[in-house]
Amino acid sequence: MTTTAMIVFGHDLGGPAEPLGWKFPTRHAEPAVDWFNPSDPDELSFGEQAAAHLLALKGEHPNRDGQDSDLAEDLWGVHMVWYGSKGREGWLLGSHRTIAPDRAVAEPLDMRQLLEEEGEYAELLRAALDALGIPEPAAPSWLLSARDT
């Protein structure tokens, strides 16, 4: 098993597994957005469905193969980042991320530059949340998270 640590500027949207729970409105314990299908025929996760929805809104045809997130990031400047472990994952909507995989060399971050760009990052997040139909939960923040793969 590999653990990957990430610093993400964005919002923690939560997830379906306890103890997380979704951190925005739900309907019958599922995200209350019209584009999410918990019984997706392609078995796409929440984050993958979100990326496909963002692509469609920009006039692109999503592949729906779990690989739409890179193009969504190019078009919207945001990415869906999962954390936790498979089957118990949560989701972050981020407009900046720094990833440190297991056994990576420690690298310094220029936090001064990152803090100067927060306003631009926050605008990207607001636009994506609006497009996804998710109310902005609070001001975005810097989040430290990890996932096991």
C-alpha cells in the first residue's frame, strides 16, 4: 500500500462513508445535485461524474472512462481530489494541489506565493461550485489530506 499526502486549496465536500458524510445538501443520503447517479452504469465515482459534468458544460464530450479529470482541470482550473481509502473516500474540490507521494523527497513550498494567489484560486472554486450546483460551504482553505492506494 502507498500513502500519498496532498496540500490542497479548496473545499472538503465529504463523502458517502462514515464518519465523513457529505458536507453539502443531500437527498436520501446522496448528493442533492441533478448530475450525480449513485448507480452510474459506468461505475464512475462522485469525482469522476463531477469532472464529466464540468466537461459537458464547456461543450466537450466526456469519455466517462474515469480519465475526464485532466481535461476538466484544463478547462475549469479545478480538480476533484479523493482522500482516504477506496470504499471510504472523501472528495476535495481544489484549485491548487501539491502532491507528495510515499518516499518522495521533501521539498520546500513557497507559501508566500501560494497565499498571494488565493484570490484567483477562490474565484475558480466559486465558478466550479456554481456549475456543479453545490452551495459554497464556507471560505476555501488550505487542506492537508492523504490517501492510500
